Amino acid sequence: MAVSAVLGGALVIAAFIFWRPETSAPTTDSPLASSTLQNGTGRELEVVAEDLEVPWEIAFLPEGGMLVTERPGYLTVLGKERRRIPVPGVRAGGEGGLLGMALHPDFEKNRRIYLYFTAESGGRAVNRVVRYIFRDNALSEPDIILDGLPGSNFHNGGRIAFGPPMLNKPGRTDRYLFITTGDAGDEDAAQSTRSLAGKILRVRDDGSIPEDNPFGNAVYSYGHRNPQGLAWDDEGRLWTTEHGRSGALSGLDELNLIEKGMNYGWPVIQGAAERSGMRAPAIQSGASVTWAPAGAAYLNGRIFFTGLRGSALYETAVSAEDGKASAPEAHLLNEFGRLRALKLGPDGYLYFTTSNMDGRGRVREGDDKLIRLRPGALGE
């Protein structure tokens, strides 16, 4: 039985609901059941947390519990207690604010956490990546490792993630940080390899540039409009979701298979259009459908990604041989509204967030939510 049908039937959704007062002060007196992450509960779908404010990214702590970024500028800890940590310097407005988050591959040893957020510099919006120490539910030792990324009220990109260990090189432990940036409203900047707008970037954990980056700077691939999802498959290949055109002509959203140095066409080509030297997407939504894709995760030969305007969790099969992707199947269509963050948890479940508090959705009771889903239930 499909999850969408079960939701209307006998399935009991267990909600671990966190109390939040009317003020924005942090709260610390609402427990998260440890079984949610440690042992699983056997349920198909659970609401793990409620009353979040535009949650943008999820990370899992090795000691248990989770971190969630909230776009207005809070890092929220969900564990035995709930705590909202204000992040200084965040400029929240439009699509900007506190966005992506990544834990260092050696987080258990060094406690380093990376945040991507919109700030203000010289009276204008910029995006930056800042490295902190996260210990005892507090951030310390801020270190800006990448600054001056073009920012705007729209098209800020914002997803960051460490790539997998280097393939076929035993003993190599260096893992690079990948960063998605939007065109920040300047379409032509996406085609310039000298600009950091409209790109997939790759840097070391301290922000320095790898010697084999294709253009001598942080740029890894270019010609992107507003990529917001990063996922690696079992072959070590990088996939990204990307927002297509917007407004009255919305549509042509993309799932791209990323290769170093490649040009993905924006704004010269869109959808299935082709041009020499430019790479068309693996799949695209067409001109009459809008996914507005956000977070992405890989599991067992499939890419899952969330849809904002599409209000669904999408699933597509990707080929290990040729990197092709199937037409996506939409799950949970309109069940929870706009969906944004998506992560595969240490328990093998998918975790995703709603984004109905971002000014573009219909706010439902308890929004915004963090939800846990057993992937196998999608095909039942």
C-alpha cells in the first residue's frame, strides 16, 4: 500500500512535538525520544519535530540527536533537549539567511561544523561559508573560509556537503567541501568562470583551492541557475538538483550529473535544449511542470529529492553504467505542502522538512515540521 494511501487510513503518525513559546527565545525543556534515531520505531512515517521556522538543512550528530538550520538565523539542536542557537551576522530576507550546513568528516575528533549563510557587506548581500567549533550545544571560534559569494534576495544556492572519500586511492582521507551558489539575479554571471555565482564550488576544509580545480579558483562546474541539492551515488558521481526559470514561465527544473569543468548552460540553454560545449540535464521537468527541487539524497540506485512548489518527494532511478535517470515518481503529493531539506539518516530512514513558513506556502498546524520516513514504504 502506498504511503499516501496509508496516511488517510489506519497509520498512526507518532509526533515528538516540541513546545515553543510565543517569544523567539531558545527553549531547552522539550525532549526528543532517543529511539527516533537510535533504534527506530517500526512506523512508516513520523513527525519528529514541529514549530520550526523555515528549516533548511539537517545534520546528524554522532552522539545522537540532530541539528537543523532555520533560515531566520538559528541553529536548532534536537536531542534530549531542544535549543535554538542564534548565529551572528545572518542577514535573513527573501530566500537568503541561514542555509546550508555540513559536519567535517572528522567531526567526532575536531567538532568542526560549517554553515553557509547570507550576510551584509558594504550595504549589499553576500553569502559566506563559516567554520565553527560545535561543543556543548554552542558555537565558538568562527572562521570565515569563503566570503564574498554573490548574494541577493533570490537565487542564493546554499547547499554544502563534503564529498565521499577519493575512489581507488587507499589511504587518501582528504575530502573536499562542495558548495552550490545561485546566480543571485545576474544570469550572465553563471557563464563566467571568474564569477562564483551560478556554480558548484569545491574547496578544501580550510577554504583553500585544490590544485586540480579546472579554472584555478573555487569553481568546479558552471552555468547553473540556482542549484540546491547535492548527492553522490555508489560510483562516486555527483548529482545536483537545480531550479529552472520562475515566474509566469516557471518550469524546466533539472537533475544534473556533475562533471568537473563542465558548463551546464544557464541561461543559454534550458530544459532539453542542446549546444556544443554545454551539458543538458539528466532529466528535466518540462515547461509545464515545476518541481522547484531542493534537497537530495541517494539510496540503493535512486536519487530522492524534495519539491517546494511541487509539494512532493520525488524518486528517480539512476543507472550505474551510463548515468541516465528515469522519469521521477512523485510521493506524498500535497500531503505536507512545500518540502525542502532531505537527508538519509544513520538509521536508514529519510528525513525531510516542510517549508510552509517561507511566505509561499499554506501554513498548516505545527508547521514547519521535520518528518521521518521509511523509504521502503514508498513502494508498498
